[in-house]
Amino acid sequence: MLTTLQSMQQVFQQLAEATSNLLNLDIEVIDTNLTRIAGTGILKDTVGQKVTRKGMIANLINKTKEKRLVVNNPGEEPFCMNCSFYGNCLYKKAVYSSIIFEGEIIGVIGVVTFEGDNNFLQHTTNDLLMFIEEIGKLICAKIAESNVKQHISYYDIIHNSIINELDMGVILLDKEEKIINLNEFIENRLNLNRSIMIGQFIFDVLPRINLETRNNDYQKITIGHSHYLCHIKKVCIGKNVESTIINLLEDHQSSRENYRRVSTKNHAIIGKDRKFTVFMDRVRQVAATESTVLLVGETGTGKELFSEYIYKNSLRRNNNFTVINCSAIPEGLVESELFGYEKGAFTGATSTGKDGKFFAANKGTVFLDEIEAIPLHVQPKLLRVLENRTIEKIGSIKENPIDIRVIAATNVDLKSLVEKGKFREDLFHRLNVITLFIPPLRERKEDILLLSQYFISMYANKLSKKIIDLDNEVKDIFVQYEWKGNVRELKNAIEYAVSIEYTEYITRQSLPYQINLNEEPAKKIKTMADIEKEHIIKVLNHFGWSDEGKILAANSLGISRSTIYRKIKEYKIKPVGYYS
């Protein structure tokens, strides 16, 4: 057994360092031959050396039947009397637990400090003992593996069985600030699924977090209606592994205080398909600006969700976020709802007048959903807001200054409405400062199953059901299905299926009727023209839709510049996300 422990010394050293960074305390592992196998801090230089045979560790391994040892006064305890360091011990406090493999003690693991009790006071003795016992179990599990890897990655070191013991949130990031692990505290409190969150940028999950704080500082962050104290620690384990540890502790004091709430959905944005990640990169860049944004996407692609993301990551995130569904306001009331009115401005007007939604949103962000529904006679006043940042109430001759950022959204081609005289051209150009095309779900094939797993976890938890995943047949159906209702249709389909499924996997019998109806055994045979069109679109997506990109695409396809322009016109090819 000794040979096995020594052969895995590198593994235990990495494990000790990772655990030390989590607890901010030193760790040591010692085998039955009283050789220090792993150690952190000042103990690291003594790895491979023997510990005294008359000290407390030797006493735990060889002379007592106890599995635990708590040393409150090192150098002064009765079992320290025979040690050469008695009365002059460097240790300030320590707790140890035996490592027991197949019924035999093969060593001990300890948490120690050389700097007093301050760090120990953050954890109870019992919690520390339970913690290192879990690490001991992990060590035994590694020993039991028949094919032990020589180089264990950082992901294996911070094992779930360890970080889940902590009564606080733990999120681990790689050097690119992507999530590589999180514990059950985070999953339960933030309603997140670990398997889906891994690989996501931390700013997509916690948009307001500041990773540049000093190691000893705490920052306060709010998630939903809960407050947390957030501690950031940069660590380096081994030669090439850089990481960040985020600890979240509940801030009970702030939770009791009154605070201003912003009404938001607070959903996670999920996606790893290349088209989606490219889109999200653009969204992040745009969020930091003050420019007007036009979100173009089919029904169910999440336009309001992305508008909220832009708001949360903007300079106006501490002010109001006002959502206005333009199609939900009766045509005769649009002007008064948006701009307000003076007292007595019209029959039925209140005696005090009314401030419109724009005025109420001053200093904040306004999201105009279904902007195409704004009546023509109201559009000039909206143009005035965008151009001059002023509003004029109904019945008033005075213009009032307004400071807002506008995000608009549509699922139609506004340019075609302009050509038909149903939308003002000057308003279209003013809205079209920065246009973001949201890719439909059918063009995000890699995200279909990822989103499915996310919604399964959400609804299974909500409905108290033990449903793990889709079965293989349903996975095939989902990937082939067109999802004309996009993410919203997928979400509704999962909610329906989870509600009636009685096994651990969603089967075809539990799918909504329209999805089963759509699944035909024989697939449509594509024509040569269909194949050619799809390939040209794929190549243009790769090289870009600019003139330069079209020339590069033509060269790649082995055709002339004039031919690719003719094909684009013949097949009526448009950039992805441009809807007609």
C-alpha cells in the first residue's frame, strides 16, 4: 500500500493544493511510514520527509483507535509530551482524519494553520472533519482505480463530493472565465443545471460580477430577490493551470433591508452552437454602448430575453427597464400610453393628466416589442423621441427632454413594410442603427438537445419528477423537427412531456401531437437546386456576406464572381436571420 501512495504523490499534492485554495488553510497527507506525501504552504518543502515518530500524527496512526484527532493547542496536548517540539510547536491548530482503505489505516489527512485561529473560525471543527473525510474517501477511490491516470486534470481534483460539502456557493472558472464546475448550493439557490452551465461564460450567468476584486475583498451582488457576499480568488495549481474560485455566501443582513427591485425574468441564456455564440459576442459588444438596437427574430426566439440581457449589461442597469408590447395596446390608446396627456386634453382624460411610459422610463431602457404595430400617425412622435430625445404630451405645446435608451424588436421585414407604405422610412433608418439577427432554433442544431436538458431539469424540479433526459428516438425527432415556434415551442413541448411522462426518459408517446404528426418516416428528397442553394449559403456564412466575402466564396466554389451574384439573385438568397 505504501508503494501505491507514493506512486500517486503527484495526484495527492494537486488535490491538497486545490483543497487548500478552497479553505484558505494548509493541508497535509501522511502515510503509515510517517512520510509526508503531500503538503501546502511551508509544508510543501517537507514533502517526502519523515515526521517525528513521537508526535501527535504517529500517535493517531499507531497507538489510538480513534479515526479523528482535534488539536486545539499543538505542543501542549498530553499526546505531544514525548515530541521534541513540545512547548514550541509551529502548528497553531489542526484537525486530522484517518484514511481507511479496505478496513486498514493507510495514512492521515489534516487541515492545519500556522497563523492563528482566524481562518479556522470561518468553519466549524465538525465541518472541517467531514470535509477531510470526504477527501479521504476520494483518495481511496483513486487508489481503487485499476487504471490510474498519471496526470489528473484540475477538473478531477475539485470533485463534486468535496465542494458539495460546503455550505456556500462555489463556482470554478478557467483562465478564459468559463465555468468548469459548480456545487449543489449554486444549482439549488440559482436554479441552474450543472451540466448545462459548464462551458458558459460567467458573465452570462452573473452579469454584474466583478472578477477584478482583491483576494481579501467581498462584493455584494443580488440574484433574483436574494443577496450574496461574493469572494473572488485567483489561483494557480501546478505549472499551467490558472483558475478563479468564486465563493457565494448568503448576505442575511441585506436580505432583511428594503431594496429596489427590477422586474426581470432572470433566465439563463443557453447555447454553444457557433451561430449562437457569434450572435452573443455581438450582443455583449452592443450592450456596453448607448446606441439604439433593433432585434430581428422569428416568433419564440427570445427577443425580450436578449433585450433584458442588453439592459443588464449596460450602463443603465441600475435604472428602470420598461417593456412595451406595441401590439397589445389598442390603436386609439397608443399615443396617450406612450407619451401621456395633459389634463382635459380629450374627452375622458383625467383631471390631473397622465405621464406616459416614456416619461416614467426616464434615465432607463425602453424595450418596444413588435415595433411594426406602432400606428403610422404615432410614428412621427416616436421618431422625435429617437432623434431629439424629447416627448410631447397630447394637448401640450411644450416638449420635455427625455433620457432613455431604446431597444426595439420585430419578427417581420421592416424594409418590406417601408416599401408598402406601412412603416416610415425615416423611422426605420433611425431604429436600424444596430441590427441584431437572432438565429432561429432550426439553425442552432447543437443547442436543441442542450436546451432540452435545461428545460427538463427545470420542469422536473418544478413538478417533483425524476426525469433524466430524452430517449434516443425523441432526440432524433427533436434534431430533425423544424421548431417553427423556436425556443418557446421547445420549452412548451418539454413542459407538456414532463407533465405526462411516467418513466425516467421522455418517450415519443409523451410528445405533443403536432411534433409526432410532423415526424414522417420518409423524408423529402431535395432537388439539385435545393442542395446548391444550401451549399452557397453555407459558404457565404463562412466567408461573410460582404462583397469581399462573396468574392472569396466564389473562388472557394470554383465559380466566377458574376456567377455567384447570379445564383444569389436566382435563389433569392439573403443573410441568415433576414426575414421576408
